[in-house]
Amino acid sequence: MASLDTRLQNILGDRTAQVLEKSFGMTTVNELLRHYPRRYVVRGELTDISKLLADDEVTILAQIEAVNLRRANGKNILEVVVTDGSANLSLTFFNQAWREKDLKAGRVGLFAGKVGVFKGKRQLSHPDYQLIPDGDDVDAAVAEFAGKFLPVYPATAKLPSWKVMQCVKLALDSLDELPDYLPAEIAEKYKYPNLKKAFADIHQPPDLDSAENARQRLTFDEALLLQLLLGQRRNEIVKLSTKSRTPNTPVLVAAFEKRLPFKYTAGQVEVNAEIEKDLSNKYPMHRLLQGEVGSGKTVVALRAMLSVVDSSGQAALLAPTEVLAQQHFRTITKLLGELAQSGTLQGGAIGTQVELLTGSLPAASKKAIHAKLASGETGIVIGTHALISDGVAFDDLGLVVVDEQHRFGVEQRDALRMKAKQPPHLLVMTATPIPRTVAMTIFGDLDISTLRELPSGRVAITTHLIPVLEKPHFLNRAWERVKEEAAKGHQIYIVAPRIANPNKKLTEREMVAAQLLGEEYLDNEQMSAVEELAPELAKGALKGLKIAMLHGRQSSEVKEQTMSAFAKGEIDVLIATTVIEVGVDVANASMMVIMDADRFGVSQLHQLRGRVGRGSVPGLCLLVSNAQEDSQSMTRLAAVAATLDGFELARLDLEQRKEGDVLGSSQSGGRSHLRLLRVLRDEDLIERAREAALKILATDPEINHFPQLKNEVEKLQSDEAARFMDKS
């Protein structure tokens, strides 16, 4: 008999185990049983072929309608047409005429492959398949597929869904009784099955209610383990000892606030107070500051950094890109003025030194900054990953500010904190609004502050959609609008999804040949690209305007010079990739045109348009798309155009995108354990797990009363530690 820790080769043999490890990275029975079905097909209910989407990897249940063997270009081509009764799908096999013996009209089977489109028709090239026995073979069918509901698994070409199903069946059949780590009180309260039954019912459900109850149980497990881990982290933070960073005399803070050309919003006042209280504690602050685009997070973070400098400490701001780090440096030094010039002729009696540290700096400049940080001469440093390099040491690092946390892994955040002589305070910022369940699931070890209110004087951004296919003349009007804004002395961003398009463009004949050979298509789709769009507009629609390009392949020096020139108003139109997505702050920029807008995510579009309307000039954003008017892409773009509420859009983004895209594999080491948990669908379940975790930890912080549950949490924690060591 097998346990969850049993190696797969012991029950499946070496060859199958090797394929499973290569395909999915699984080596144990536990990992195989946690490879859950995506869905179930019901025996006798054929798949709705009309709903299949191009490029999807699918497993369908369908009936063979027709079989045709022909020759083309010297090759035997077997075309099998399958149907659900209302729509057809072609299965194409090259030089495999022998399959005609199996694939007879009238047979029903499972067919798996990637949906392609050839001459306007959906098809699967070289699909794998399993024909379901019929007639006198009903008993064989039941034995093979283990019931009425057939699980459909994430699969590969070498391991189609039914082969995964066969492996799972062997694992379940060999499984011994399992110790259950879920406390009996919780299982009874929610009527959850035990662990062994949950595995059996999710893989071989007698009915859909049993499958759903098993999914609820196993999803709850994931949420509970994560909430326990995050809860223990919160408890550990409170146990840590650090310096209180609230100065007796906030000299720099007072001088900074006196210089500010505006008043704090009510939200900023509230968050300033929360951070001030955190900094006064003898254990480190651990706070997430989220806010709408332009809500004033940088000012709040700067006030916190100055408070730490006032208490004789140092602060570091970690940004994901050089463009963003440079923008922060410009913004902060501008806000501070002479307060950032301590020790220079421009500095006054009160002040500190602010430095910018990035990877592209000359070695001599880096060395000089390193020396100032080590001596304590520099109070605030702003930088990229260069801040966590080996040569960086601090005299007294008291506060770490991480901007756009979703672009960093937990290990990078912690690598900077480790440079402090004692645990520093941590402030994490994001301009991507986070639904509450995501915050609980991913940032559950952080206290959360939210800025919703925009500073006074900000005007709303108007967003319009330009459907090029239906209304091509709208694009001409957009370029006229750009010229009108430039004539008023305002500046414009034009955003493109690519730096350049691929050099090779397949002809129609080449595409047909590639299809016949069963080859993967090269990326033949042409999209707007910065290096092509800029000269085209400079010679055509925007002739006479000062146009510049900005993208990630340029040198840091070129990027800095371009952004500086744009900030000074020396450039009318900046044609860029998403390097301008966050942190770029040019008050005179009034308009943005986003080309191929359907290529961007909802939250990304919201971030991009937040670059305009940052001063007293009204903002205008045009979303240009070649998508069909009735497509899902256009529906998504219409939603972005209809609201400026980033929290509403973040929820929409999460509903429409793959979960991993939003959460990111680097957000939490526990992400690899979130196989079933979906933060919107399972909102109530996450809340339930959080309550259960807090109740357990309140009376049993070490989880000693539940040794098996403690062991599972420790496994989760050790997995995180292993990943941290691998990446650090």
C-alpha cells in the first residue's frame, strides 16, 4: 500500500514516473493526487464544439462523423470530422493512414490537442485520442473510465488527459488509509469529507455534488494552511525587536511639510498617522500602501523616510525599473529642494543627502555611493536591484520602501531588509488596486492602508474606444486630436505593445505549407511597434511635431535623457512601450493613445492612462483596437473606458485573466500550493479559513495541539525557504 509520500515509480514504474516528472514536475503520490481535474465530461453528453477557442489546449468528448484519406504535396493526409450534433471539428493526421482502421464513423471518443484554425475552420493537428468502448464493451468502458463523470486534466502531448486519469486511478487504488491533518471540529462544522475520500471524490466522482464537496474541502485546506503561515508570520514580526523611528523633534518632516505646495488629502492624513504609529513601535512596521494612480503614495512614503532620517536612521526605496527609480529620484529631490542637498553649497542647515543607485552607474559612482551609505552620510537612497547587490552596506537602515511590490519576489524584498543591522520597518507600495481577497491571500502578513482620494486640483480622465475595423476614420481623427493638444502646448504619450515586429513575415503560401507539415506557426501577427510607428507618424500624420522613442532596449543614459527632455517640455510626443506604466509624472501630459489596446490587461491599461491628467490639464486616453466589435476584447476595453475606479477594474481583471497572471508566481512562496483556490470565487471560503486560522493561533500559536496540521504548515514554510535559498 502507498502513502502520500510514496515515490511514483513504486506504483507506476520508472518510465511513466519519468514522463510525469518531466511533464509536470511531480515525483510523489501526493503531487499526482493534487493534479486536479479542470472539469468533468459526462458520458453521453458531447462537448459543445462551437465554444472551443483558438490556441486552447482541449480534451473533448465527440462522435466521429466522417473519415477521408487523401494525398497532398506527396503526403497522406487523414482528415477525421467529429461532431457534437450541431458543430464540427476537423482532426488532421499526416502520414498516419493506419489510423483509419480505428477511427470509424459513429464511434465516440475523447480527443485532445491544441485548437488551431485553418482556412477559417477549427481543427486539431495530430490529436491524441481514446475511443470509448461501446456495445458489448460497456463493462470495459466503466472499468476504463471509472464512472459516468470523466475527469479532464491539465495535460501534455505525451500525457493526454486519459493517461493522467489512468495514473491517478492506480495511485488511488494503492492508497492506504490517510492521516487527516484537518482538525475534526472544522471538518464536522462544514461537513467536509476526510482527506482520502476527498481525493477519491474529486478524481472519481460518483456525482457532481460529491466532486464539489471534495473541491470545497481541498480548497479550504489550501486557504487554511496559507492563513496559518501568514498568521504565524504576523506573530513573529510582533516578537521582533527594533528601534522606534519616531523622532522626538521631527525637524526634516516639519521642514518638508512647510515646503509642500498642497495640503494632504484626508486619506493621506489618516495613512500618515497609521505609519507614524507603526514607526513608534519597538517591533517593525509591515504595511502595504495601495492607492489609485496619482493618489499621492510617494508623498506619504517620503514623509515616512524623512521621519526615519530625523531619528538618525536611513531609508531605502526599491523600484523595479531604472525609469521608475529615476522618476522617483526626480520627484523626491524636487519635493525636498535644498533639504536634499545636505553638505553641499546648495544645502541649508537642515537636510540630508539623497542618492540614486542603479546598475548602469559607472563603477566609481557606485563606489562613492556605497561609501556614503556605509558611513551614514546618505539618508535616503533610491534604486533598483543594485540596492541588494553584495557591495551595498548601510550604517543604520531603518526603513525599506518597496514600490510596485508585484514586480518583485518576496525573496528580493527580504534581501534588502537583511542589509539592516536590526529588523527594519517595511512599507510596500502598489498602484495596482488589490481586491480584499487577494490582499488576504497574498499580503496577509501585512497591515493594509488604502488611498482612494485624488489630490485636489486633479481632473478626471476621459477615455474613448477606437474600433479601427468598424470605424477606421476615427484613427485619423485621433492623430488630429494629438496635433491639437500639441498646439496648446501640451504633451502626448503614444503606447505600443512591441518595440519592433519580427523580421520574418510568413506569406499565405508559407503558412499553408507549415500547416500541412503540422508545424507550429511563427508569430506572424503584426502589432504596433515603437520603432516602426515613430518614423511612420513623424513622416505622416504627426509631421512637424517633436517625436521621441522610449523602450527597454535603449541604454539607461538614452532613457534618462529622453525622459528628462520630455519632462522639460522639449518633446511633444513620446512613443513608448509600457516602460512608462508606473511612476512617470509629467503634469503637462494631457493625452495618451494606446495602440492595440486589447493586447494589455485591464489593470495595465488603468495604470497607463494614469500617466495623463496629473496636473490641472484635463486628461484624454484613446484605446485603439483592431479587435472585432462584438469580441470579448472589445467588451473588456469598453469596461475600462466606462470607469476610473481602479478597484472595480482590478476585480474585473481578476475575473477575466488567469489567476496566476494576477497573483504572480513570485508573490508568495505558497503560490505553488494554490492549485484550487480562486480568490474571487472562493471569497467566503477564504474568510472562513482566516477565521479558523486566527482562532487556532489565538490559543495555540505554535499549533502544537494539531501536530499533523503543524507538519503541513512547516512543509509549506520549508518550501518557501528552499525557493528563497535557490533565488538569493
